[in-house]
Amino acid sequence: MNERGSRIALLLAAFLAGLVLFFGAILLVTGRAPVPIGSAIAAVGGPFHLVDQNGKLVSDQDFKGHPFLVFFGFTHCPDICPTTLFEISEVMRKLGPDADRTGAIFITVDPERDTPATIKDYLSNFDPHMRGLTGDQTAVNAAIKAYRVYAKKVPLPDGDYTMDHTAVVYLMDKDGHFVAPFNLKRTPEAAADDLRKYL
């Protein structure tokens, strides 16, 4: 083995030893092994009780029976939210009649400003299959926690504020279980074909 190969082997051995020490430390400190990645993924999603853009009380149970997409954002969002909702709308349009057998949910992270009426007006710019949800801060926080979303109010110099938040589209199956982040960085046709697999 040449000098370069020896160095790589040593680095690899050191990395593996570090991993063993890391997991050993977790076991020593907590008394249990770290949670497997699969368990963390399975824990995404869960019960919520919110109000839709028509003022109707809804829960996670209302969306079971068909696959659905979930996106957290806010109506004052300057770019990411409208872009993402437009891309979801394009997927819904490409689904054609199958769009009636799926769902798309926009959950606000800014219930202070996003009333049902505000969300209804905002969603008029997107596909009609899109459902917008809001509620009091406690109810919204419960949904944010269930989906492991990061959301934080950020003050602006003019006294207003914006929201930092996770910009992931969650794909949920018919039973309301998290499947994977839904990739919108492809053609709407390809994304629609992918969503059809879960019908």
C-alpha cells in the first residue's frame, strides 16, 4: 500500500473509531441507543385541529383516505411560499380528474395575520384543490410540532415582521403517514405521476 493509501486507511479508521465513541457516549449518557433514522421519519405528521379558509373546523382525520401534500408557509411570504404553491397547483392540474382523489394543504405559520378570510383570498390565486388552514397560536403550534417544522418570527426594521420557516412539501399517504419530502424540482408531469402511485 502506498503512502496515500495508508493515509486514507488511517483516516477511515479514525472516522469509524469516532463514530463508535460518539454512539457509545450517547448510550452512556442517556442509557439507551440513539433513535434510528426510520423512527424519526415515521414521527413526522400527526393530529391537528385547525380551521380552513371557509371557517370550517378540520382535523388530520378529514384528509385520510387519499394521499395529500402539506406545506407550511404564510401569506406575506415574498417568494418561497407563492412559488411552492404555484408548483403544487401545476401538479394538481396535471393530475386532471385524479386531483379529486388527492389533497394539498397549506398550513400557516403566521396565524396572527392569516385569518381564514385572508387565506381564502390568497389561495384564490392557486389551484382550487388547495386547502388553507389556520387557527389560534396553540393549535398552529401543535401542527408545527407534529410535522417537525421550524418557524420563527423575525422583526423587521420598519416595525413589521416576517417568518423564517421550513420550506418542505410533505407527502402523506392514505393513512396520514409521512412518506417522504415531495420533490417539486422536476416537471409537473413527473411529479403528478409520482403522486398517482399513492392513490
